[in-house]
Amino acid sequence: MNTLRYSTLAHASHDFCNPLSPETIERFIGHLDLRPGARVLDAGCGKAELLIRVLAHWKAYGTGVDLNPTFLIEARRRSAGRVPPGSLELVEGTMDESTFGPESFDLTICVG
């Protein structure tokens, strides 16, 4: 079974690829305490909707990592006009393949 294909189909109509409601997501974002320019990592970002909302709300910079190239294409589409160019980096792969130095991020999120 192709798990990436299954996940793409199962989440096709979802903004978030996680079990949290949009209201819970908004409360979570509002409770964060980030400075403008903070660096945020979303491990397993899916369509990056959570990351995009965090970046837009806090004027932060972010990196999303996900295995699913279809989700990353969607994430790029969704981010257009919502976050400043250059504030979002999307990486196809696993966290094991990613190399981030110690203390590279002010916040790391992984929900799903």
C-alpha cells in the first residue's frame, strides 16, 4: 500500500492533517509567545496550514518538513499572499534526513 497516496486522498478536503479543530489551533497560536522574526519548525507539516497561520500571526520565519510532495505543493499554494516571500521554507524528507543545528528554532511543532 502506498501510504503517501492514502494520506493524500484521506486528507484531500482537510485544511489540517491533524486531529485538532480550527478553534483549538487558533487558541494554541494565540497562546504562543513568539517575537517577530522567531524561527519555527513544523515536523511533519503536511499542507503547512498550522505553520502558515503561526508565521502570519507572529510575523515569524518557518521551516516545514514533510514526506508528501503533494502536500508540499499545496502548502506553497496556500502560503502565497499569506506570508511574506522568503519567510517559509518547505523541505521534502524526514526529520532524520534534515540537518538543523542546535537551537536553530524558537519553537518546534509536531501535531498529527
